Amino acid sequence: MDSFLIEGGVPLRGDVIIGGSKNAVLPILAAALLTKDPCTIRRVPDLSDVRFMLEILKSLGAETRFEDGTVTIRAAKVKGFGDYELIRKMRGSICILGPLLARFGQARVSLPGGCVIGTRPIDLHLKGLAALKTKIKIENGYIDARVRRLTGSTVFLGGRAGPTVLGTANVMMAASLAKGITVIESAACEPEVSDLAQCLVSMGARIHGIGSPTLTITGVEELHGTDYEVIPDRIEACTFICAAAATRGDVIIHGSRPEHFAAVLDKLIEAGVRIERKAGTLRVTRPGRLKPTDITTMPYAGFPTDVQAQFMALISLAPGTSVITERIFESRFMHVAELMRMGADVAIEGPNAIVKGGRGLSAAPVMASDLRASAALVIGGLAARGKTQVHRIYHLDRGYERMEEKLRGLGARISRVAGE
Ligand code: EPU
């Protein structure tokens, strides 16, 4: 298992280009199953999660090609059952359920297990598909779904923690080929869901209310191929901004869509980070000391749970007390123990992490536990004096494209150490 070796304390300086969004591209790749025509998807980040999804599509019989950030998929001949082992390994693969049902009337997908950030239930996915007349059986760890004809209906997809991103994606994809009209109430409004909706529209789907909590989908007989460019990754952009601010650097972010992470920018400014917008770029500097700042994660357009860990690494450098409240996933504080190994002072009380900052971070060997926790440790390592080794960075490779190369381009002293 590879690790990163980071010699911290170097302010990041220079320019960085943001890649395509992981969480937008995964369901968009699955959407190619909805048509026999070839689909071309552009600005696709080269991530292990993307490679996994392409393997899953191949195992279902689709032809795929991935070259220079462009994927082509032709799902002319596809079977309803794929490689269960592959499907089991990647949680995002749940989003093949809707397309398979729409195209074949049946799907068998392994039930995703919990993961370190929480139990990750899928009851809302199943509720939505059942509302479209799908019969669902859970047996031996598999979801067995069958439907004679998907039929539109009205379904409320809000759960305990708010709307569901991939659940909305699944139901929207199924509904685009269903008979009649489907209304999804309390739909997720995340930009990644809107991006999928726009991609489906480019394939001939009829979807109204994109970006709002009420999506109205009028089913069509067939969808056609598309040539579609994925939105930039807002979480990658926020990660680089936190890293720039943590090292007191001067970094220009290119190719992002700041309107997609307004809540994060607002909190960064409150924390004393300077953000200058110029000609489609963001310049990130930090003129003075950081100020303590409280955040609460929420569904879009609130502060995203996927930036909570990175923000914690940053705010642990602010003298004073900050409270970070995690409202989306019940145990997304796995980075806390590792940040504490680097000298952070954090106490967890239920969904709150109380961060007493200002003592600075010091280098230490740390272990990544999930994707965003890993990003937080990298930020900590970049800000700490001395050599930090971040183990198990395969988590990072799932969701950040060439992270160490991009950081090296900003002057960071970071290298990948193979094996362990
Ligand atoms: N939930 C239910 N029932 C369901 C589905 C979800 O109760 O059927 C709950 C979850 O337990 C959670 C909340 O609803 O408390 C939100 O979960 P959601 O379904 O929105 O999460 P997801 O679609 O499985 C996507 C991203 C996550 C991101 C979340 C929230 C992908 C591949 N994953 O997951 O990304 O944290 O939305 O924004 O799109 C990451 O990139 O690091 C990551 C974990």
C-alpha cells in the first residue's frame, strides 16, 4: 500500500487546475447504460473509482474506452447482471440499479455494506424505485429488483439526514424511461445531481425543476447518445483552497465553479482567508492569523460533509475554539484521532467536534481511513513542520487525480512511497 511522505511548512504557491467531479461522473457513466448509442463523456478524472465503474460497465457487456480525460461507452449489448465482486467494492456502483431496471426490467446488485463514515443505508433508493412499481427482494446480500414496466408516480425522497444524492440519481434515471410522469419531492439539489440531470436531458430525457427540490420527469420511450462535459470537482477545489490557506500560501485556482461552493467560501472568509475572484479564477491568500469558525454540514447549498475533514485540519491552526457539527453522516470523524497525533486538540461530543486551535501541528506518521479524512491529513502534513508520512493513500486515489503531482506543482515537498 502506497503512502505519501510530506515535508511540511512550505507555503503553496502557483496555479492549479481543477479536474472533473468524481461524484458527478460516477452516475453519469452509469447513465450510458440507458441507451444503445455511444456516449462520449469529457473532463473525466482518472481515479480508481472511475476505473472501477468502467470495469463494472464492461462486466455488464458495454464497450468502454478511456483516453485523455474522455470516456466513450457503447452499451449496445448489455446484460442485466454484472460482476458482483466489483459492484460490492464500490459504493457508487449502487447507481447502476436505476439504469439497469429502466433498460432491462431487472437488476441484481450486491447490497453495499456500511463504511467508516456511517451505515450508508439505501432504503430511500428502494422506496423510490418501488414507487415506480419495481418489486424488490433483498436476499443473501443482494438486491433483486424486477419490474414489468416502470410507471411514473410521486415519491418523497427526504430521509433522516435530508435528501439522498445517489438515491435521487437512481430514481431520476429510472423515471426517464418510465411510463408517465414521476415527481421526486425532497430531491437532492447538489450540483452533481443537476449535472446528471443535464446529461440525461442531453440524451433526450424530459426533466423539469433541475437544481430544485422538486424534480418532474416525463418518461420517454428511448434515450439517445450524447457528448457531455462533466462539471469541475467542487470538493477538489475546496481541498486545494484549504491547503493553500493552511500553509499561508498564494494559490490561483483555475477551472472551478465557485457558485457550487459558496457556503465553504463564506466560512473560509470568516476564518480570515482572502479569496479574490478574477477572470474565472480564485486567488487564495491568508493575510493574517486564522480566526476560529463554527461549521455545520448540511445538504446543498449548506456546508458539504465532503469538506468537513479538510476544514477541520485548517481550523485546528486558528487560535481559539471552533465547533464542527457533522449532520450528514454519523461517524465521519475518523480523521480526528490522526489529526490529534499531529498535535490538534479536538474533543468529540456526539455530532460535534470541539477544536481548540492555535498550537500548530507537528509531523507524525498517520493513517488515512477514508477519502476526505486522507485529504485532511495531507493538509495537516503540508502545514506541519517536519516529515509526515500518510499511510494507506489508496483512499485518496479513489477521489483525487494526481494529487501529489498537483501539490508538487505548487511547491509542496511531497512524494509517493510505493508499498509499505
Ligand atoms: N440515507 C438514508 N437512506 C438512503 C440513502 C441515504 O438514510 O437510502 C442517508 C445517509 O445515511 C446519509 C444521508 O442520507 O445520512 C445522505 O446520504 P446520500 O445518499 O446523499 O449519500 P450518497 O449518495 O451515498 C454521495 C456522495 C458522498 C457524499 C454524499 C453526501 C457519491 C458517489 N457519493 O453519497 O461522497 O458525502 O453524497 O453529499 O456521490 C465522498 O466523495 O467522499 C463521498 C462520501
